[in-house]
Amino acid sequence: MPLEEFKLLEKYGFKLLPYGLAKSEAEAIAFAKKIGYPIVMKLISSQATHKTDIGGVKVGIKNEITLKLAYNEILENAKAHKIKEIDGILVQKMARKGLELIIGGKKDPQFGHMIILGFGGIYVEVFRDVTARLCPITRVDIREMVTELKSHPLIEGARGNKGINMTALEQMMLRTCKFMEKENVLELDLNPVVFDDSGCDLIDVRFTKVETGKLK
Amino acid sequence: MKCSDNIKYLFSHNSVAVIGATPIPNKVSNVIMRNLIDGKYTGKVYPVNPKYEEVLGLKCYKSVLEIKDNVECAIVATPAEFVPKIVEQCGKKKIKGVIVISGGFGEVGNEELEEELKKVAEKYGIALLGPNCLGAFDPYTKIDSIFLPMYKLERPPPGEIAFVTQSGAVGSTIIDMAAHYKVGISKFISYGNAASLNECDYLKFLENDKETKTIILYVEGAKEGRRLFEIMKKVNKKKPIIALKAGKYGKAILAAKSHTGNLAGSYTAYKAAFRQAKVVEAETLEELFDFVRVFNQPLPNGNGVGIVTNGGGMGVLTSDALEINGLVVADFEKSTVEGLAKILPSYGSVNNPLDLIADASAEGYERALNLFITDKNIDILCVILLTQTPPIDERIIGVLTKIKASTSKPMIVIAVGGSYTDKYRRVLEGYGVPTYGYPDSAVKALKKLVEYAEFRRKM
């Protein structure tokens, strides 16, 4: 994501997990040192939309030796899948362990801005467990949305897991609505946002504004 | 005056002109004339057509401007090209409500003509219903622009349900079903292309319509989504809206690049709007008809259900359906248990569902239901009636209507069976007792009633 957009997001209180886009192994090592281990690494290429499927994602990298191995393995996997246009390797702070949710939004031609909440991560379009509300929303709406999800027992806590931090979810969703309305956003994905009982980590944001129509 | 202020004239009890009226049988405007006359329209009917002196025994006028009396409503069924000019004449004649049945406008790409029609209506402040629709039906005034013959499409009796429908075909079949089951309606509004007024305006009108207590909304594509949302939110607080959205799953959104774009189509927005406004959404036509019928009942204070049956298995099926749908098979209060022990045969047991077994008569139901009425754990009375058993006869109708009149708790009946049972269903429905052919459809409707009641309590 370009710096300009990132600054805009920060203005609304969105904080991405620290990251850097490395163009070389040395750069990756430098980023990792700055961010602090453990980290994850991801292939960034317009030719690879499903990074996980082609071995373009390595998680839980704890030190420089594994970083080097992972870096080269990702590049080899990319090569094996005939991916040539590589923007770089994303080095990002490893997110907390928790429940991956998607928070998204779009501007509907009839109803205007709406926000969605769903079971997130790589299976988001497999389970399609999502629910929506029109913006603006209230905390009551958010509670109702949670109970409408099939995965809501996971959000509220199941099998020894504590539920997620509801305040963090509420803040993230209210912030998203505000951002979409104020900036006239056409489509937006916060996916995934990883929640546990103490808070959340935002791993990736993509959005387009109505006037540009391009996904950033 | 705004066009929407004149919506009431679309249901005028006083006078209606039928423009394009013809004596030729089976023509749209002939059927409409017949329906007004045979249906005993409460006001005066003025056929208008320069070709005829007389239509169906009534003096026919060359144009509305020739009519000396005041006319409140006009039904237009002429070729599309003439419609704007005719509506202009209606405006000059100070006709306040105009129903345009004719097709041939926006739906066939003739947007210009539709725009012209809209402008004329707005110039004169006319409430314009249509074009390309079935128009209006009001069982109180008997205004009726539905161009389907009465022997083919029965008209329902006066009642409390209003229909607002984009599709004439869907609307008319619901009318037919309502008539079959003697479900009363207040107003029928088929708005077709919605050139000038749309579902938003009609919902707003129905909010204050004294005959209407419940509203059905069938919509394919709204023209003013946000406004519809705001109006639904407001109206639904006073009168429950049961909505069916059709055209849910159009072509996949090819352009969507984000996950959200792929997950959330236009129907997602409708669904969100319904949920946020607490509108009752029906997924299918069957649900629509099932749900709306239960809303003539008082709103329950909770979700505890008391079941009385004369067949054990049907009671079990109903209990299962209640559990799945999050309703509660109530525990009887001590006084109810004691009371029931006295009336049950020695081999019966006091449980919910209460099984009166197959030799139960109307009297058994009456005693049991009277105990249910006073039981604080029971919010809803659920009567399972197997009409096939020997002791059940017409007396059960009297008992159930008496019970209904003597309690502020909602009551529904489940009567499973064939044509003999269907007779009971129709009669009970005619007395305002929602009667269902399956436990599952009954319980799903109850769930909607319970949810809506909860929403109203929290308000």
C-alpha cells in the first residue's frame, strides 16, 4: 500500500502491524531487525492473488537463519509457478494468535455505504459467513451482527478459548464506517483482522475510493 | 399540493372514470368496467371513449372534460402513446388520482414517454399509480383496476393487510390466495414502473391509513434505496412490514476486486436494510403468505408456547420445530397442571404438548385453552387440530373463536390434512385465526411474530 494511503488510514486510527517491502535479502533482514522477530514473509506480485496456495507465505520466522531460508524458498516457489513480476517480499510483524475476521465495506448504488463482518482469513470466500448493515451503525447493530454469524460461538468464546475483545471489534467497525463515509470509499477489505481477548492486529487493508475506482 | 398527498384518491369511494372503456368482451378495459359494476363499486363509474355512446349500459363520454360532475379517480387503459395527453386532460379536470394500467413505457425502453408522463403528473399534482401495473384494489370502496375477471381471480374480503407490490403477477396471485383463505385486506397497490410515485410513497401513505394494520412489500428493484430504508424504519415501528425481495442473485459481480465485493451483492444491502429496520423478511412467496397471516394476532409478551393437540405425533413435530426456531415449549404452572389433571382421562398425562388424544372433543380443547390463558408461562396458544378424528366437528370453530376473543395472547392453529381439513382452515382463517397446514410453517411464522414483538417491547 502506498505511503499516502497509509497516512490517510492512520488519520482515522487504523494501525497496521509494522511491515516493510523488501527488494533484497539484506533489506528483509534489516526490516526484521527493526520490526523485531517473530515475523511473517509474503510474496507481493500482481500475478499471485492467492499467495498461500503457491507457497508464497511463510509464518513464524524467529531468526535470521530461517528468514534467509524462507526468503529463498518463496522466490523458488514463485519461479516454479512462473511468476516473473515480483514487487518484493513483504516482511511483517507476526500477528497474535486469534480469530481471523474480515471487516469490509462497499458503497451500494441504492443504499449507500454498508459494512460487512464475516469469518475471515483464507477461507473467507469458502464459508461466506458474512452479515451486513448500512452505515452508520451503532454498538447494538454490531452485537446483532455478531450473533447472526454462524461462527459466532468462536467470537464469544468456545472450548476453553476466551471470546474476542468486543471493544476492539466495535472500535474497528465504527472506525471503518466513519472512514468509508468521510472518504467516500467504494470498496474496502480489512482482511484479516486477528482478534483475541486483549485486542486485535490489522494485517492487511485494501480500499478504493469512488472517484478513482482502483483498488489500492 | 404534492402528488403523494393525493394517494387517497386512488381508492376513491366517490367516483371513477375508466378511460378507454369498451364494450368488447375480454378487453382489459372491459374487464375493469365489469369488475367495478359487478364488484359493486361504492361510487359512480364514468366510461370514457370517443368511439362509444354507451358501455355496459352506462353513458360513455368523449373525454373526461365532458363529464360535468366532479371525478376523483381515473383508470387509464389505452395504448401508451395517448397516455400523457389523457393524463393532461385528467389534470385539467382536477382528477387527483390516476391509475395507468397501460404498458409500453420504460419497461420496453420507452423512457422518454415515461418521463413525459411523470412530468404531466407532477404539473397537476396527480397521484399517478403505474404505469405497466394492475393498479389498485380496495375492498372497502370496491375500487378495482385489476384487469383479471372475478370468476378467475376471487377478491378477498375487507381486512387489515395492505399489499404494495412491484409485480402485478405476484400481487394478483397473493390476492387470489388471500381470497381463497378468506384473509382480509385493506388496500392492494401494484405500482409497476413507478414513474412518479414509488413504494416509498405508498408505505408512507399506509403508515397513516386507518384500515391498514400490516403491510406486505414485494420489491424487485427499489429506485430510492436509502429513502426506502428510512421510511421502512419509521413505518415498521407502527405497523409490521413483511418484505419479499426478488431478484436476489443476479449475475455475479464480475467487476468486484475485493473480497467484500465478492461477498456482498445488492441483495446484501436489502437484507441489511430489512434487518436494521426490523422489517420481517420472507425468503419465499410461501413464507410471505405464512408470515403475514400471523400478524393479525396480538403481539406476545414472550416466547413460551402452550400446545394442545388431539394427536401425539403432531405435538412432537411441533415441539421440534419450536426448539429449532428458538421458541420455548412452556412449563405449565402448578395451577394449570392441577386443572388439567381434572379434565384429562385417567390414561392421559399432563405435559406440554398436552395430548387430549383422539377422542377429544371441542369441549376438551375449550377447558385446556382456558387454563392456558391464565398460565403466566404461556405467551402463545398453539392449537393442533386433527379434524380427521370422529369427535371433531363444527363446534370446534365456535370454541376457538370464543377463546380468541377472550384473550390477549396470540393463538394459531395447525391443521394438517386434505380437502376436509382445508375447509376448517378456510373457515378459521375467515374468523381471523391464522391456520397452518404444517407445524414447520406455523412455527416459522410464530418466530417472526415473537421477534417483532420483542422489537416493539424494546422501543
